[in-house]
Amino acid sequence: MDLYSLTLTEIAKKIKEKEVTIKEVLDSVYSRIDDKEAQVDAYLTLTRESAYKKAQELQDRLDNGEDIGVLGGVPIAIKDNICIKGVKTTCASRMLENYEPIYNATVIEKLENAGAIVLGKTNMDEFAMGSSTETSYFKKTKNPWDLTRVPGGSSGGSAAAVSADMAYAALGSDTGGSIRQPASFCSVVGLKPTYGLVSRFGIVAYASSLDQIGPFGKTVEDVATMLNVISGHDEKDTTSANLEEKDYTKALVNDIKGKVVGIPTDFISTGLNEEVKMAYESAIETLKSLGAQVKEISLKTAKNCLPTYYIIADAEASSNLGRYDGIRYGHRAKEFSDLDDLYKKSRTEGFGAEVKRRIMLGTYVLSAGYYDAYYKRAQQVRTLIVDEFKKAFEDVDVIMIPTAPNTSFKFGAHDASPLEMYLEDMFTVPVNVAGLPGISIPGGFAKSNNMPIGIQFIANAFDEENLLRFAYTFEQNTKYHEAKPQFIKEDK
């Protein structure tokens, strides 16, 4: 078996037991990238030189009997909105095309301390604004299951890299489903932690009250291991929760007997693809057969999540992206007549269409005369949604819904209507609005196109243990995660 095809857990064990050298592991993964990257386009930057240097340092320490960390020698991919010192961090935008941070994000420090090796930076929707990775300034990442289809977004490059065995795990960011939706489309595991569990220091902000860094992996165990490493309090992040650290791998128990799963039938009653619906209903039956109790619940207010999310997210985006003016940060126009013209031309040239659209929407809802009607009301609805979830978790351990209403779509399918693209987030945005943890795991395949379908579990705030326990039990009793992509090229 090729080394690149193993899971994070498997390869970490082989390295520690000295069955393989770290260089052999790195050679295997970079060889896989050289073989498949031209088809998938998952990466924007590769960091080979620093990766091999780190591999040699770790190998020397291992040979000397030193502990090299839980991720010692394991190659990891990083979404290109997470800062790595001296490595380009572009957010897939012309605005930051040549930006090299002078510091590491906290999650990067944690990964390096655990012995992980960074392979490179992955493609994404520009400034994390999109659901397909089509808005990237540089390239369009393809879905390894069908190269004519999108990998999802905005963390499409990270999901595709893990799915195609071009990384053992990856980091993404999730503002409204940007980890879970591409995980669903690419048949990998994607976890959005509770807001505040993982430091946001060093992530380029899109919507600060919604953004959360999280891991992709080939299995639930891999994701739990990654969460152990990247979670924890950070004084550099004022939104970071100061909680006792946990070992999330202890939650990986293949037993949910007597546990209660909530099914929000009113929330998922419309807009669901028939094949996704069949996979979801099959997942419910699987949980029943494993001894879980199924309870119907109501999430009526959550139906308002999509407009609530886009008002809040775009408002925060318009504020966060105000710093990119051609003077303080980002692309500067070469020709301009005065200061106002410099601002206008720099931002016009630097930002893509989707980013401009969201800045304009955000500026509008924050403007005088519209603030109360839109932004203030959205925040009030947000409070109602948070309260509704709290009430639901009084009776259930987790909530299960589909990750996305459809399977992966063809490139350009939603070009004519941005609103259609926004509807792809309808089952993921409630988790971010309420600040809850959510995980997407492989849940089957559509018969019509053989594309992956994701199943999503949602838990109460800081209850990642129940989340991982349900996900692990479902995974161990279905084995959908063992299927490998075929890199289909023909137009179906």
C-alpha cells in the first residue's frame, strides 16, 4: 500500500515505530501531489524546502530517542487564509497576491509544536467568500470524485487535498459551512469546532463573530487528533474560551445506545435533493439500529438563518476588508489621480466580483437608515436562534441534518444567480450563527452521479465529545469513508 493513502493515525504510528522514515513519508505525499495536482489544483503554494528541512530535524530527534509530538512527521495542508511566517498568504485574492506574514497563526504554532510538517497552502474562495472555490483569483480547484464538478467552498482546496490523498489532514476555516460543505462534496470528515475553542489569531478575518478554524481528515479519529492539537485558550485572541483542555480521542466510543438524536423535520422539509433525502433517511435508520433514540424536534426560527447569516457576515466583511485600501494593506493601483482615486482603483482591481458584492451588501445594511431594519434585526433573530438550539439540547444529545441540500454541482452552475449559490449553505449556517460545533462525515453516494453525500451532526456548545462519539459510531458502522475518488474526467 502507498504511504500517502494511509490515515493520519496510521502514518503517525508507523513513523513513531520507525517502520518508515519521515523523508519516505514526505516523498510519498509530494510524489502524489506531483501526480494529481495538475488535475485537482488543490494547492496555491508548496513549501517543499522547509518541509524537507523540518523532516530531517524531526528524524534526527526521533533517532536520538526524543519525543517528536503526536503529529511528529505527519504532512498537513493549510488553507491560504491562515498565516505562516514567510509563506505567502493570499486568501486567493489579487489584493494579497504577494503578502508574506511576519508571524505564525496560533494554530500553526500548535501544529509545529506537535511535530506536523506543512506541505503548502491550499486554494479557497477569495477571502473565504463562496461555496465552490470558483471565486479564487488564481485557479479553480476540482472535485477529485469528478473533475467537472466543484469541491465545495470556501475551503475547497483543503478538502480536495485530503480527499485526493495529497495530505493526511488539513486546516480550513468555517464561517457559514466552509469546512463542512466541501467535506460533504469530497467525502472526507470536516469539523467546525465551537466558536472560541480554537484560536482565531492569525486567520485573515472575513466575519469575526462567525469565523472558526477547524480540521479536515480522512477519519473521525484523525479529526479528533487534530482537534487535540489546535484547541485551547489563547491570550492573543479575545474570543478564545478559557476552558480545561480535553483529550477528544477518548470520545471515540463505538456505542450510542440510549443516546438521543434530534431530527428537525420542519427545518429540512424543503429544498432537499431526493437522493440526499434518501441518504439522510438511511442514516436515521442506521442510528436506530445502533440503539440511539430518535426524537423529532422543531427549529422554526432556524429557517431564518440564511438571511440572518448573510446580513451579519457581509456587515462584518465590509468592516474587516476596509483596511485593504492600497495604502495600509494589499494591492495598490499603479496609476491614480488623487487619494480617492487610489482607494477606488486599488479596491476595484484587487477584489473579485463576489467580494465586492458582499462588501456592498454589508455597507448597505450598516448605513444610516438601514442599520435598525437589517443589521440590528438580524442580531435579534440570532439571539432567538441561539435560544432555540439551547432549548433543543435540553432533550437531545445531538441534532442530525444533511450537510448540504445537494451533491456537488458542475462548474458555472450558479453563475447566473448568486442567490442560488447562497442556498447551498442553508444547512450549515445555523451552526455558525449559534456558535455551535458541527461535523460532516461521509454518508453515502448518489446513484445518479456517484457523488458523495455528507451527513452532519450538531452538538451543544463545547460538547465536542458527543459530536465525535456519534460521528465515530456512524463511521465505524457504515464504512463510506473507505471509498476512494476516481478522478473522473468525462462530462456526464
